[in-house]
Amino acid sequence: MQYTRLGKSDLLVSRICMGCMGFGDPLTGQHRWTLDETASRDIIRYGLEKGINFYDTALAYQNGSSERYVGRALREMAKREDVVLATKFLPRTAAQIAAGIGGKEAIARSLDQSLQNLGMDYIDLYIYHIWDYNTPVIEVLEALHAAVTEGKVRAIGISNCYAWQLAKANALAEREGLTGFVSMQSHYNLIMREDERELFGLCAEDDIAMTPYSALASGRLSRKEGHTRRASEDAYARGKYDSTAEQDRSIIERVAELAERHQVSMTEISLTWLLTKVTSPVVGATKKDHVDGAVNAVNLQLSPEEIRFLEETYQPHVLTGIMAQNTPQTKDVNQVWTR
């Protein structure tokens, strides 16, 4: 495993971040394809053995059970200072707004709930999960700065926003002497490259780490036929990728061709390409071979010609998923939390 600094923070993270959305009670959460606690612990233990020290979960995943599973496993299997744990909070709910609960209070409540779920005193990277159009960004920044000052959070990140929003937030934080965002978690992979238009330039200019999710496009980039359990059972994943399946096919076929040429998995090719672009992709794992593929990608190399081969048939995509749903015209995003 290789390790790198997370943007301007003092967090040293593995080049692969284990995405923990697949861990959580499948009987009570929104998804039925997630792993129970015993199976989740096996994957987390295997990730630690392979050198992964960066784990990403969220308060919203499976009604908090993902945080509980991950927190218990990491407390028992690793020294707290040896792992970098990220979790996320959601915008205020309609009920909170109606009750007069402000942005700062809502974030403080979410943070305390996550700390309780995780059974930990602090969170390494606390991530603003979805841009909240109903709460002034200064309130969000002040709440997060307070959390850092109190020692409950080491660094803050952001997810699912536009480049102009991130630029505005960090400029405001700098002006007001508040903590700025050090990482960006967005929807980016070989068949969804729209972030290259604006976000990449901003993050490179300001040393903001990129930790994209959906690194394998919900399995589309790991198997040529695309028939993974999540691809067939996760309606949200289908909504992100099914409409562009035809235009994406040529890219997936090229991933398969290079995998055959290198005698490696498609996962390894897809993630090796991604690792040339970003700091630490968030890679979900529900089987040990998922972990193996991600870890092996760190030390695989592609030539400049092979990288161009993977990229040259890409066609522009419309935004899908959270970014398509969470806009100023559709502000009520409290049911749109999952990836």
C-alpha cells in the first residue's frame, strides 16, 4: 500500500479509501444488498491487513448501522491513531426547519450522533454530504469550525457540490478565519468524467484532495457484462448509469481489453486509471476479492498510450444522481441522501 497526505491536512491516508456504504443492517436500512455486522467485520479486518487505513461512512447509511459496525470494528482491530475515519452529515430536514432548528444546531446534533454511533471521541474527516440550499454556508462553516476547535473533528471535507460552491465556501472561510474544506468527494470515474471541466482545476490550484465515490460505477467498470448484485438490485445505481449504457460500452470494452493484456482484473485497470487522477478513491467492498483488486491497482502502471486508449471514446454526460436532484430548483433533498 502507498500513503499520501490528504490535501492541506495532516492526515496521512492510504491511496485506497474503503467505502462503507455496503456495511449495515440489511433488514432495517434503505438497501437490501448490504452486509450484516459479521460479514462487514471480515471485510474491514481484511482491508486493515492489506494496509488500508482510510474508511468512509455516513450517518445516513442504513440508519446509522454502518457507522456502528465500522466504529466497533475499528475500535477492536486497530489503534485509533493508525486509522483515518471519515463520516458525513446531511442537510437539515424539513421537520427541523419547521421546528426552527438552525443549521449550526442541526450539524452539532448530527456530529454528536455520529460520535455516539462510532463510539469515538473524534472524527478525522467530517464531510458535508450534500449542499444545503436552505442553510447559509457561513452557518455550516461556523458549525464545522466549532467542531474542529472543540477537538471533535480533525479536518473537514465536502461532497456533492459544484466547483463554484466549493470556491465560495473556502474563500469565505479564509476571509472569516474559519476552517476550510481540505477534500472533495464527488461522482467521478472512467464513464463519468464531468468534474474534469471545473472541479479538477480548482482542486489542483488550491491543494484540495479528491476522494471520488462510485469509483467502479457500481460494478459497471469491474465486469464486462455489468451484472453485479448491486447493478441488478440497486435502483439508485441503475438511475445513474443505465441511461448511458450504450455510449459507455466502448470504454468498458477497452477496460476489459487492457485487463486481458495485463492479465489483471477490470477493477485493477479502472482503479489504476483513477489513481492517476485523484488522491484516494472511495472503493466499496463487500467481498475480499474487491479489496484485493483495489489494493493491487495501487502498484499497477499504465502507459500514457494506454491511458489515452481508455479516455478517447468518452462522451459528455448529463449530471445524474445527487447532483441532478439537488439543485436550487429542487431544494427538498432530505430523501436524496444515498449515492
